[in-house]
Amino acid sequence: MGSLFGELARQATANARREVETYAREIPELGSLDVNSRARAETLEYSVWFRHRTVELAPENGGLTEDDLGYITSMGASRAGSGMSPESRQRVLSVHTALMLREINEATEAQRGGHVEELMRIMSWFAPQGERGIGAYREGFVTVMRHQVPYVEQVALLARSLLAEDPGAEELALVAGMELADHYAVTVIRVPDRPAGDRDLENEIEALVKTYGVPATWCPERGGGGGGGRGGGELIVLVPWTAGVAGVVGTARRHPAPDLAPELVPDPAPDLVRDLLQDFAQALGRPCAAGTASAPLSELSGALDRARRISRAAPLRRASTRLRPHTLADVFVELTVADVPFVDEWLRTVVRSLRPGPDLLVTLDAYYRHDMNRGSAATALNVHPRTLDYRLRRVRELTGIDPGSTHGVRILSSAVTRSLSRAWS
């Protein structure tokens, strides 16, 4: 055994103690290690064992055995069994990895930078075997969580982790038995206060989650109590979103444009969102409102903010009506009145999408100033009516919005007015 490995072996127990102390100091859920002697002894034993196995296996690039992986799996299961959260489990792995790398560096410095071959050998061993160890630890943790945590809570943990853009969401998806999507339609269903005597929401939410198999979490209003009981709040649902992700109607499915706001699509919600909303509203038996916004996996917190604002601007409706999730295009006027910054950005995106066309902003301005009269607008523009028709068709192709529809008038006239008055870039 070379001197680098010898130094690591000599310091194994001291380094293991430092690791346990770091856990107790930096991870609140492991603060009990200072007072729980049994848990501390178990943690220390495992830390010493792993360091000795590293020194034994790395010189000859030996792999962790099945018994080794079984021991690591049992530690992951023990952590989950003690009630450790996925966030703390992730933190444990981060601290352990950081300390192991620090110890290797300290041992190298103690040898005055010598034995470069040994350093390369242990580093080349550490990465693949560390990955195997993390996989085993995760397997034990996930298996116990799956059996101990109710399914609806597993799904809620996953939803909250995704919305917080937490890397631990991948592990929670394993617990819940769900595959993560690249994009999601984040839907916020706003529920009004419920009178005393109404049945709890818990059963309805659980049935919804089991039926649709999507991440969802209930957020009660402040002061409304926890859980899914009485009182108002929001049901937040994340539905995988693939068709037409980010882009404009008429071009999104053929030419996705990730740099454009997904809410340019007047009705981007997947059918699953509409079905889920209808089922929940029927089970609820009371008026509710929903807003939806889509985004890639790494930008879900922003989508939640947009969907929440949209749901609060959307009117309450009963399930017996044509209930559907509202999008930014449906309530942008109401949100603009509230001076919401992301509405301006959305309208800027509409304007940018018109740039490839010939004088489309000026054309729309003339079209609306002349009350959508083709002849008058064409005369004002000094073009043939057919040229005007071509430009209007081009607007529809680029944005997916019909300039002559009520929907189009609300959106495009606002975009044109703001663009010409604010000189948006």
C-alpha cells in the first residue's frame, strides 16, 4: 500500500468523527446525533467502514461488492425509517462527498504532493464507485419512503419539489413511481371558502391524484388551516406538457420556438388539464377558477407565479358551465389593470413574433383605427385591399391569433398600442 493510501487509513477514524460532527452541526434533522448515542455510534461505524473500504479497494480498482452495496442500502433505509426528509438526505450525500474529497486533498498535501499515480488511482475509483454507492443508498431510502409515506403525500412532496426547482425532485419521482417530463403545464385551481359541514377535500384530492397520476399539492389559504380540510385554498397540479410546447399557434407543433412565451398559445392547456379540472370541480360541488401556464422543468417556479395570478383574475365558475383553465391570453386585460410586469413581457413577445412580416404593426394599427374596415384601412396604408388581406393572414400565421376575432382584437390591439407608445425593443 502506498503512502497516500496509508495516510488515508491512518486518518479514517478521525475523518469519520469529523463527518458525524458536521452532520450534527449543519443538518438540523441530524442534530440529535449529539444526544442520541445509538444513532451517533451507527453513523460513525458506517463512516469509518466506508473509508476503510475505499482504502482497501481503490489501489487495485476493485468494485464495491454486493455485500458492500447491501450495507449502504440498509443505511439509506435506516435514514428513511427515522423520518429523514429527502432534502436532508440529499444534504447528507453532498456533505459526505465534499468531505471525502477534502480528505483526499489533505492526505495528498501531507505527502507533500507526491504519489501522483496513487492520487489519480483513487480519484478514478471514487467517481464510479461513489455513483454506485449513492444509487444503493437511494434505493434503500426510496423503498422505505414508498412504504411509510401515504401516496398522496409522496405526490405532494414531488409537486412542491418541482415547483421549488429542487434537484431532489428526481428522487421523489422514484418514490411516487412517476417519470419527470421536460415541460409541465402548471395549473392552479382556486377554491373559495367552504361552509362548515362540507366534506373534506382530502378524499377528492387523493382520488384525483390516483386517477390522473400527476404531481399535485393542496395549499390552504393563510389562516385556513392545514391539510385538505375546510376553508379556501389552491390545488396546484403539474401536468406533463409535450405537444406545442412554447411557440405560437400554427407554428408551435411544426417549429417549436423555446424562446417564445408558451402562453402565446390562446388555449395551450393539454386535454388532461381540462378533464382533471372538470372532475375536481364536479367533486367539489362549488364554484372554482383555474389558471394555467406552461414552462420547462427548470422554470416551474415562474410558471406557478403566472398560473396563480391568472387563477385569481379568472372568474369563478361551476362545473355545470363550460369550465376550463384560463390562460394569460384570457385574462391579460384584467392582469394589465393590476400592472403585472410579466404581462408586458408577454405582449412584447407578441410584438417580436410580428417582426418577420412586412409592416405588420403599422398595418394592424391602421386596421384597428379604422374599425377593421378593410377598404378604409387599405386606403390609409396606400395599399391594395388584397395586400391588406395578405398582411392580416401573415399576422395569423405568425401568432396563431386571428386579427378579426374578439380574442385577436383584445390582444393585438393592446400589443400594437403599447409597442407604438413605449417603443419596445
